[in-house]
Amino acid sequence: MISKTLFNSKAWIPPVAAFFLGITSVNAQNSKPKKDSLHEKEIDEVVVVAYGKAKRNSYTGSVATISSDKINNRPVTNITKALEGQVAGIQTTSASGQPGAVSTIRIRGIGSISASSDPLYVVDGIPFDGNLNSISPSDIESISVLKDATASALYGSRGANGIIIITTKSGKKGEAKVNFNISQGFSGRAVKDYEQVNTDQYFQLYWEALRNGYQSGKVSSQQAAQMATDNLVSSLGINPYGTAYPKPIGTDGKLLPGASPLWNDDWRDILQRVASRNQVDLDISGGSEKSNYFFSLGYLDDKGMAIESGYKRYNTRLKINSEVKKWLNVGVNLSYTNSIQQAPTSSDSKASNIINAARFIPSFYPYYERNADGTYILDADGNPIYDFGKYRPTNALQNQNAAATLPLDKNENKEDNFSGKGFMEFTFLPELKFKTSFSVDLVNYNGHYYSNPLLGQGAEIGGSVTKTNTRTLSYTTSNILTYDKKFGKHHVNALAGHEFYKYDYQTISGTRSQFSLPYYYEPDAASLLGSFSGNSNKLSLLSFLGKVEYDYNNTYFLSASGRADSSSRFAKDNRWGRFWSVGGSWKISNEEFVKSLNVFNQLTLRASYGGQGNDKLLRPNGQPLYYAYQELYRFISLGGEPGTTLEKTSTNNVKWETNLNLNVGLEFAILNNRVKGNIEYFKRKSQDLLFNMPVAPSLGISDYPANIGTIQNTGFEFSLFTTPIKNDNFQWNVDVNLSTLNNKVTKLPGGSLVVGTKLLTVGGSVYDFFIPEWAGVDPSNGKPLWKTVATDASGNSVEGTTSEYSKATKLLQGSALPKLTGGISTSITYKNFDFSGLLTFKIGGKILDTDYTSIMHNGSAGGRAWSAEMLNRWTPENPYTDVPGLSTTTNNWTSTSSRFLYSGTYARLKNVSLGYTLPEDYFEKIGLKKFRIYIQAENLLTFYKHKGMDPEQALDGTTYYRYPAMRTITFGLQATL
């Protein structure tokens, strides 16, 4: 047994322990006893869970909470970007740095293959269908993440992939309070782009590629060298060295003495910038004994680092709760957001992708047209003329100049998001209440894409315009009866309810071209109709739910819940899905044998198990499939006559995907709650997986939905919250969270399935790379090599190599999923100063960098920028390398292989904040209660190996020319009246 004197304030404590516990003196006899706010807070801490609230230390489910101070201190546009590294078990990936982009979130692994694995978002108790960008982080009071079956089963199929509950701020009893926050920031790339060769290096390398290409045609080396010297400038279409050096590279492959580029127009500097970020938030709140209110206004202007990209948002919220009668509480929560996103193409392989343009064009191709001596060519008004590079090779984005055309074009996404929620709660008895709620989410989206008729490729067709409008309306009605009663040491809480959800989506789109006048952007100004399309989708979900919770003496807790959902996605015989959960917890710290140890302030063991369903099947293109069981048709025009083809066959037998979740956890607190922690093990099994089964093209369809196979996600989660130092003037908190993940396909009928670069096979993960294995460069001739595996006549496996990519053998090359993810956060307050920091990291997993291959060509893509790694290419003098020899004849070496598979391990200093709150007496006369100035930084530092690639990539581990993450530094002030 541990002596009680160990924690007596008069006991001697070693210096190291004294530092950890924040005791300012080794002998603390003179310290005054104080009330421990940490201890009180832990006892009373309440978390938001499904259809209500619960005390954390008695809840049987797995829930993590992020408080407002960890959200409001982040210069992020979308709240999903504030979750990374904050909660164990969450994998968050920012798929794009484009302002307004939403992060991809997975809770406890990948739960499906062809169905959605997105969590359900619940705002103030009601599932949310609006755009998450419409929720200002400054309006948020807390975020709860529900991870296990007990926590999420009450939401049935909608919570199959976990639940993120967002609680917005409410007014508090007391006089009216006014909060004002204004910030100004600057943004740029979080990581530098791939290093490229300079002009001199490029011309010498391309001369070498030309020479080697000529030599392959049975031309002598001397003749090939001369031909390369003679044709170099004409092959690239430009001579940046001027007329004094018409052949800047000699027959020895070296730059002529004295030759120097007359210009160096780095397109990354031209198409990218240091962008501004401005934000203003105002809220007014207050309340009385029977009512409270919260009203907010917000404005955000977040420019992107790519020119002509950015995001503007205007938002407002009104939230009122009132006790109109002793037996009746009512509330309303209304929010409206108008947003405008400028989003030039930045996430695919199109030539118009502005990220590609900045990377692909070498700096010897000028931004403005130039004379042979390097001076600008001027128009009649004396202005420089944009250079569109009609002379450039196709691989160097011929006839394009995004810096010239984007200011004249439109790539605009406008959204209006309205969300309304209302409730009435009737109290029949102190222990019996009935709550009826209604919520509606209305999103109106308008996309406007205009290509100007004056400059660039749009000029060839007289300009074009495409307008798309979508309207999404969804509503949820909910009726919940609750009973809560204590009988001596017994406590019962029961809930029963009904819910109905309706979703209605409509879209219409059209394209016209040939404008007679410039600067007219609407379709009416164009004369030629190109296309016109439109469709609508509907979805309904009817649900019944119930829950019972029991505890004895605030020590032993049991819970059980059930829900039945009927989804219109399935045929009538398979429409209903039934979901359930059971859970229990034991507050061991309430037992006398634990109390006598005087060690634990809290010790709780909890476990839960349950089943949920998933009906959110996606098409191969990622779009939702609302009619999983019905035949779908494609309507086309054949010679002016209407025609119909089958798009999807009828599949009446397709049914719910099922998730079975096991959770076991231990939560503890010691040292007067100065050290708190949680350890959990989870096992998540997804069976009857919804999958788009591919079929032979000869059948006229590409695939059909089916239930196949089983996936299992297992792992451990560890969270630790500590307060090493705490006294009157100084407090230091350090939090750590870690998560492991093992994703495995455990059942797959019909053998393995190849899906793009991935192989689905029993024993592997859903994101296992199945690609050729790189075998290096043949030192004798510089050709690329890939591994081959064949079976001889005796049935033995025989390994070899080949320089023909088509003969290479595809092999398993590891998974894109990390083995360990986590975050380390710290906060320090010293008198009026405050500091916080967050470091996030991922260990393990691989990334296939297909962006990098675009600038790693062997010379067959003449005019395209080149990576600096090409300086290490094979030559007779450098035979041992992993970069093949150069040639204008393609060797396919940049084709998909393990050569371009890199470690996904990285760490990122996600956020740093430093603030100072001026003493109250400075502003007391003018009525200010608080005035704080601060500086914040987002994505400040990134630690990783493969330079040039942003390591925060899509979950499937494949790059796709995306908008990189941005580093943002902001300065601001907060005032409270």
C-alpha cells in the first residue's frame, strides 16, 4: 500500500517530481492550500453524446471532446482542418490546400470499399447536410467524436463510420457580453516544390537526350553530337542565350564559354504568391434565469497561394433558448452563410491545372514575349505582350499562359447555406420529458466557369461559358421521449423515439460558346449552344430508436440501444436494417480497495459491442448511388434520334453493409487529476461490403453493386493529458494522443480484385499497392529495369528483370495506410501571456508520387521542366544510379512502379499561437473586460524525406496534381465588452 504521506503537502519530494508537479519549492510548508480546479472540472465534466449529454467518467461509450479554445485559436477556414492530431483514432487528410476545401476524415480505419466511409456530422443534436464551410469555427463551443457502437448506434446507418457532434455556442446567464475578433494573415506554400534544373543544366541535359536519341538510329556518335548541337534550339523552340550564341551547346555537350541566359522567368513565382487572409468575427450573447441568446456575424477573405484562387464567406447565426412555461422549453437555431470560392483547376492532370502550369514550364520560356536580345516586345501602347508559347513543344503547355488568362476567366463557386433548427421540450413529470425537433438544411450552389474570347485557348472558339446550379434540400423530424429516475442507489435513464429524414437533390447545367463581345460572362452573351443537362435524386430514411441506461451506486453502469432504419436505396425486401449496441463500465475508483491506495482520482473500465449499417453506396466516379437496386439508363442521341442504353442493371438482392464494433477501454486520473489518460482497443468488422463489381465491357455496363467480402480494422488508442506545472502565475499542459491501425481484408469471394493500382486480397489492406517493382538501372546500357516473376516447368518461381515495362510483373508493394498516427499539443500560460502548439505526425504507409514523374521524363517530353534528380542520370561515367540514361525515345521509366513509391512518414508543426492579454485596469474605464493580441501560425514546419511532395496526401496514397497545403501566419486582436 502506498503511504498517504506521499501526497501530503508537507512531505519531502525529489526535485524532479517537484518540477513535474509544478511545486515551486522542494519544501512546500509555506505554500497555501488551494482549491484544485482540475479536480472539480474532471468530476463535473459533461460531454455531448447521441441525443443528449453524459458525464464522461460514467459513460459506457468511447467519446473524445475538443473544446472551443483548441478550435478558435486556429486560422482555418473549414473545421475539419482543425481536427488533425487532436483526437486519437481519427485520421485526417487535407486533400487540397485550396481555401474552402474540406479535409477527409476517417474514424478508426476504412470501413468500406465502394460505399462512403465519411463520418456523420451532427450540429446541435441534428444530423447536418449543409456544407461544413458554412460553420464558422468561432461559433463552435465544442466538438465530440463518437467512435464506438454505444456512442453511435443510436444514429443507426447514419453513424456507421463514426459521428462528429458539433455544438455551437449559447448565451449564458448574466449581462450581455460582446466578443470581437479581427485578424490579418499571410499564406504561402507549406512545402517547397520539387527542385528543378536551371536553364544551363536543362540545355546540356536535353542536348544529351537528343544525341542519345540520334545514336539509337545507327548514327555515329560524332554525327549525333553535331546533330544535337544543330537542332537543340529548334527542338525547344527558343534560344534564351541570344543571337550571339545561336548554338549555345557545343558538340562536347558543354555550354559555350560566355553564354548566359538573358532571362529567367520562374513560372512558380509568376503563378503563385504570398496571399492575404482577413477575418472578422462578432458575437453578442447573454441570458436570464429562463432564457439565453447568442447572435454572431462573421466575415472571411482567404486568398489562395495560386493566383485567382480564394474563398470569401459571410456568415450569421441566431440561437435562442427559452423556458416559456415551467413545463415547456423551446429553442431555435438559425444560420445563414454566403460563400464565394475562386477555384481554378488545381486537382487533376488537365493542362489547365494551375499547379501543373507552375511546375511544368521551365524558366527559359518567358512570361512576356521577348526580342532576341532579351528585351520585351511591346504593343502599340508600349505595353509588354503576353507570351503564350505557340512555339513551345506540346509538353511545355503550348499556347497557354495562365497568368494572362486567369484574370479574364471565371472559376467561381457560389453557395448559399441555410440551416434552421427548432425544438419544443415538454416536461410531464420531473423524470419524464418529450422533445420534438425539426431541422432543415438548404444549400443552393451556382458554378460559373468562363473562358475568355480574347487570349489563350478560349480565343480559338470565341470563348465559352458553363453554368451549373444545384439545389439540395433535406429535413429531419425527430420525436424523443426520455425517462430519468433515481431509486436510492439505482439510476435508470431510458429513451425512445422516432425520426424521419428526407433528401432532395436537383441539378441543371449548360454550356455555350462564341461570344461576340469580351467581358460578358453570362450564357446569353454566347451564340452557340454546346450542351444542356439536368437530373434529380431523392432519398428517404424512416427510423425508430431506443436506449436504456442503468447504474448502481454510481459505480456499475450498463447500457443497451437499438435502432431500425428503412432506406429507400434498397428494394422492399432488404429495406430495413436493424442496429444495436450493448455496453458497460465499472468505476473502479469508487471501490474501497482502490480508494485505500490514495493513488487514483479516477479509474474506469468500459467495454461495448454493437452493430451498425451502411447504405451509402458510391459509383466508381465517387458520386452517390441513390437507387442501388433499380435499373438505370443512359439517354443519348444517335444521328438526331433519341436512344437509350443500360447504365446499371437491376440488383434487388443488394442489402445493408454491416459494421460490428468492439471497444474496450481503461480511463484513469492520478495526482489530483494532473495526469489523466485513456487506453482503448477497438475491433471494427465490416461485412457484406457494398462493392461495385466490375464486369466485361461486352455486357454493355461497367459494373454492378453487390455485397462481397469482409474488412477488419483493429488498433489501440492512447491519450494522455498532463499538467506538469501549475501555480498562481504559471500553468503548463501537455497532451499526447497515439493511434495504431491494422486494416485487413478477411473475406473476399472469387479470389483477388485489382482496382487501379491497388489489390484487394485476403490478408491485405484495402489500399495495398499492386504495381511493378523497380529493379534499378542496367549499368551496362542505362536502361530501366523492372522485376519479373515467372513459373518454370517444375512449378518453381523464377525471378528476373526486364527493360520492357509491359513485361514487368505486378507485385504487392505495401500499404498506403500509416501504422501510427498522433499528435502532441502543449499550452502554457504565464501571468497574461499564453502559448500553445500542436505537432501532428504519421508513421508508416506509402505514397505513390505520380506528380513527380511528370518532371522525371527521360527526354521524350521535350520542353517539360526537369527535376534536379535528372543530374544523376546514367552515363558511361556514372553507371551505378537509379536514373536511366537520357534519350528523346521514350523508355517508359516513369510508368507506375515502386521507383516512385515513397515513405508517407512525416511530422508537421500544425499550429503555434502566442498571445498577450492586457491587464483589465488598462481598459476598465471604457468598459472592456478583455483585450488580447496574438500571433498564430498554421503548418509552420514540415519534417519529411521526399522533398517537393506535400506528405499530407489522399488516404489512398496517390498524388494527383493537387493544390498543396498552405503555411499561414496571422496577427489579431480579441476584445470582450
